[in-house]
Amino acid sequence: MTGFFSSRWVDAPPHVTEASDDRLPSGFRAAGVAAGIKPSGGLDVGLLACGAPDAVSAARFSASGVLAAPVLVTQERARLDALRAVVVNSGNANAATGRPGLDEAARMQGAAAMAAGVPNDQVAVASTGVIGVQLDGQKVVNGLLAANARLSPDGAGELAEAMKTTDVLDKRATLDVELPSGRVRLTAQCKGAGMISPRFATMLCFVQTDARLEPETADLLLGVCVKRSFDRVSVDGQLSTNDTVVLIASGESGVAIAPESEDELRFGEALDALLRQLALLMVRDGEGSARVGRVVVHGGHPHGVERAARAVANSPLVKTALHGGDPNWGRIAQAVGAALLGTAPLALDIAIEGIRVCSGGMALPVDDAALQRAAAREEVEYEIGLPGEGAEAEVFFSDLGHGYVTINAEYTT
Amino acid sequence: MTGFFSSRWVDAPPHVTEASDDRLPSGFRAAGVAAGIKPSGGLDVGLLACGAPDAVSAARFSASGVLAAPVLVTQERARLDALRAVVVNSGNANAATGRPGLDEAARMQGAAAMAAGVPNDQVAVASTGVIGVQLDGQKVVNGLLAANARLSPDGAGELAEAMKTTDVLDKRATLDVELPSGRVRLTAQCKGAGMISPRFATMLCFVQTDARLEPETADLLLGVCVKRSFDRVSVDGQLSTNDTVVLIASGESGVAIAPESEDELRFGEALDALLRQLALLMVRDGEGSARVGRVVVHGGHPHGVERAARAVANSPLVKTALHGGDPNWGRIAQAVGAALLGTAPLALDIAIEGIRVCSGGMALPVDDAALQRAAAREEVEYEIGLPGEGAEAEVFFSDLGHGYVTINAEYTT
């Protein structure tokens, strides 16, 4: 397996293969158009439509206290277990836009329902881009008219393009999954510019399959896989107003995935690998980014390992060291200590790429040259041991380089 | 008043004046020497000694779970209400150094007690610099022999110099304070390189006065003033392993500060202004730093306003916008939302330098040119309103520019 599954931290299951074609699963069509929202003139309105009347869905959203209007509208006015269409625009997040913003998001929902041929409450609305500027919904409506005419089973690329803001890497996949009950297709389009976002590190991800799922199964699998992927990455530690993940299953393959079956296990493995690799691509997609880090913390307390892992992944001192390929593990010790207040003296173990540098809270003699080489790899793994056993947490994180500062400080508006 | 009190955010009380000379308060002597710990050959060992047998003190420390050996030794082996000496080295934090590190810190304490002529348990030990490297205590001991011979009432400058790592600005003051019961002197030496620290944003601060304080008064005043100063700054959001603040009162002025007296109020005001200005100097002392921000959050919930203020101050997106002089308030909305999960839709108000940009969660039309000018000032104030009343939190924060990345990523070791 080459191509999509590029990270050593994602195990591509043997029953998952990248498709040779680029078609959406049976029952889905998509399109992307340029509607004049992005100043660049690029694609900025996307539409995904599912023709299966009994499609099943699941969704996850940002928990931010400042939610964008499309998220509020989708949560309040859509049947999250029976979505059949998604409308997305880039260039404007429709966040901090008050009542007018809600009206525009509702208008997008209605226009997308018309274009996709589904009821209003089966449409999810998503936006990404600048915050605090009113969205011109008429542009989206006009765009949807054009998108309607372009809807195609081959439209995933256009849809993904229409979601991008400052994304550089393509973040999508077309996978075939061999299940005991038959073959299904699994596709996804994701955006998330991570640390390079001049406006926001908004992440959106839309997943499609022609497997037949129960709503409870779809919700369970998406929940578990999001927790192991998009919930395990730190770009700049900033939670967006617009984060949205939507899974839709058309069922048109005829392959039914029964709860607690071998089919469910295998499908779950495929979805897990897919979302984890997409999450890693988000982390990697930082301008000026040189390296991706993975921190794994072991210990006795679930909250402690979680807090320590996130503190390391979010530390600008650790991120700059990662960027420079600097095995400066004192910064890791510092971040862990700051996450676990009042626990001193802490018997802390640290290893970088398997090289132990700190044991029981004390520096160890190391082969400096070997450590330097390890810290300069493209993917760098930090393993941290806290007292106790039984709990583990991992976080993937990007580095912090000049590109982040340049895009976020110098491209003022 | 010019000079030390340079920020509009610190009110220099009318009864506080900068001294024309540079002498420590009566009863104190200090020195700094080059002991060969810093590769640069600069001053790296400092000693502060108080000759008053009945001096009174108070101290505050980092709450990190990874505390440096000097902090552990000071907490465990010193009488924190009766300190009469401080020994400090720069160039090595003596952190993550295990048992040998504790032995070296204890050795520093003993040698400093000899040099200062006080019992071991009246000596505080402080270190700052690289983490995870064993400290050569013999160098410190040799340095203390030399420092002993140099101890002088005029030694505050040397002491401050010996505390520096990557600090650029001098962060010390010599103040005279007019109290109803008489005049006292108040001096302080502080280090904290904030965002430019190549190794750690360790902060140390030593405060001296010749006022006579009860131990309870010293502890109360230091606690309150630290909460309003060093506890209200965000450099890179990183808590150090070595943070130490020590206040020593010699009592040699003969001016006694009784609890709940007008003297206590006035002395407290002076200490508050002193520590707040020192904290602001720490924030300002970032390489490549262009601006300092202040965020003030009002609302109904003490924890909510606190979390929101710290989230804004720690956000790399807000910090890069501040650096670029960009009035990108969507990033502020995003940071507040991320701090207050599950509260959407949030009636959020935002003003930048008094210009209202968001009201009730909705963007307001603004004079863009005026807003651009406001965001490009040297000190930029962000005022945030959350629902409710009665609670307020403020945080001062530095920006995030190329200098931070350069020093922290490119100067590898």
C-alpha cells in the first residue's frame, strides 16, 4: 500500500485498498463550483447529495462556546441520523454573525435541499473561512444552482477543492473495503489547514460509504474513530467555531453491517485508519512545517496521561524544538510538569525515538549524535512514562516554524 | 515619574518614587560573579545577604510537577518566613537531575550560608538555565567565595546580571516609599525572558525592603501581589520548573508596618505596582516582540472570565495577530469559545482599544482605518464582555513573532 497511507503511525488494514478510480460510493454525487466568495476566484461552494431515501448518518461538531451559524442550524434543524446532503462554502465561516448569519445558513440549507432533491432537514450546512464577516448567501444560492447541474459520482475532487482555505495538501481518499459480507466503498473529503490557517484552523470532514449501517452503528463508529483521530491532533491548540464531521451511508452496496459482527469490526478498522491518516495529513499540512510529532504517555491515571500528552503537543517550546530537529527533552519535562501541578518530585521517564533520555526524573547519559539524528526525522515519536500503569494517551502534533508566523502575523487584512 | 513605570497599565502610586541612587535597602548586600557555568563567561552566580538577624520573609514557587532541585531544597530545608540569603545561578536550571541534583542544590545552600554568614536554613536556592544537565556545584562554591568578597549594598546590579539567561531588558528597580510612619526602601531584581527563552521561560524575582513586617503580613502581601502580577502574564503559556519569588524584609529602617494599617495599604500598593511593572517587563522582553497585549474579561462567572482571559492570552493565533498589528478579532471570539465549551450561542462583546467590534455575538460595522491604527499600538487592550456581572480577569501577554521561532527552533544545542 502506497499513496494515501503514508504515516508509519497508521496501520492500513490488509482488507483495505486504495481504489484505482475516483468514484464516490454508489448513491452519492458531488460537485464544487466557484461562487465568488473567495477573493481568489477558486472553487468555494460544494454540494454532496445522496440519492438513497433511507440513507443513515452520524455527525460530530465543535464544542466551542462560539459556534458558527451553520453548525447551530445543522444541530437544530437537521436530522443528524438521516442526512442525505451536505452544502459547504469556503472563504467565510459565517461565525459571529448573529441573527443574519443564522438566516443565511438556513437559506443555504433550503437551497441545497432543492439542489440535492431532499427535504430541508436532511441537509447539513458547513462553512469555513473568515470569522465576523456577514456571508452573502445569494452567492451560495447561485453557486448551488450551478453545482446542481454538475453533480456527479466523480465529483469528490471538486467537493474537496471547494472546502479548502489555506490547505496545501489534498486530504481525501477513495478506499475499497473487503468485508466478510462483501465489498463496500469508503470515501472521505477533509479540510484542515492546521497551523497555517490565516483565519482559522477549521476542520471539516465528510465521509461516504455504500455499506448499510444502522443509525446507532454509524454514530458509534464515527464517535470512536473521531476520538482516535481528529480528537488526537494538535495544530495550534485552537478549537474552531466550525468543526464538523458527517458520515453518510447510502446502503446501496447491499452489504449490511450488523452490530457486533465481523463486518462491523472490519469496517470500523477501515474507518479508523482513514480518519487517523486524514488527521495526520491535517497536522502535516502546515506551511513551513518540517516534522510531525507523536507523543504517547503511559501511566496510572487516565486524566493525568491525557493532560500530559496534550500539554506536550500544545507546547510552543516543544513545537519549536521539533521544528528545529532539536532533541531538547527538557522542554518535554517542563510541559509534563506544568500539566501535573503539585506532583513533584515526579518519577518521569522520557524516550525520543526509543532512546531513553530521562529515567525516574533524572537525566541519563546519551549518545548525542544518535539522539540528534532521531530528533531530525520526518516523524518523531516521544514516549513518556508516568508512575503507575493501565492508562495511555497519544496526540499527534505539528511543529512551529516561521511559516506559521509569516502567514498568521504578516498577511494582515 | 519616568523610567521604571513605563506601562500605562501600571499606576505608579504618588507616594512611590524611583531612587536617585542604586543602593539596596538597609541591611542588604549583594554580589554577582562569573563562575564559568555560562559558556559566554558572563556573570552566573549571585548572592544576596541580609545582616538583620530577625529578618522576615515570604516566598512563592512554581507549582509544576517537575520541580527543579533548588526549589525542592528551598521548600524542604529552608525557613520560608525567615530567609536571610539567596544564592542564584544561571546557565543551568538543575532540573530533572535526580538525587545528584538535590545534593548539588544542598551544597549551594551550605556554601551560601557560609558566605552570607547565616544558618543553612535561612538560605533560598535558585537556578535558571538548561534543564536535564547536571550542575557542577563546585563552580558555584568557588563563585560564592568570590561573591562573598564582593558583597556590597550597591550589588543589586551584579545580582540581577547574574540571574539573566536570554533576558535583554534590565528588570529591576530601586524605589523609595513614603509611608505614614516613615520612608522605606523597596528594591527588586527579576529575570524572565518570556518568549525568547531558548531553554526555559524561568522567572525569578527577589524583593528587598528595610520595612519591618510581620511574617504573616509579608506572606499576605507577597501572595496578593504575585497573583496580580506574575500570575497574570502569558509569555508562551509555559510554566517553568524553577519559578521562585522571595521577599525579605530587614526591618532596619525602623518603620514597622502593622497589619491592617494605612502603612500596610500604602506598602502593598507600592509592592503591587513594582511587581506588576516587572511582570510587564518580562512580557515585553521577547526577542522579535513588537507589542504587548492586555485582555480584560468581564462577566458573571469567576472561572469563566479567568478561563477566557487565559485562552485569549495563550492563543498563538491571537499572539501572531498582535505581532502583526492585525485587528483580527475573530481569533479572539474563537479563543473565548474554545475556553467556554458548550455555551453556544454566546452573547459575546469584544472591543479593541475601546472600539467595539462585536456585540451580543455579532460583528459590528467599524471604522477599519481607526481599528488598524488601534491594533498597531505598542500596547493593545482587548476588552471582552461575557453574560452576567461581578467577575473580572485580566492577563498581560506577549506577541508571537519570528524571533521566538528563530531562538527556539534554530539555535539547537
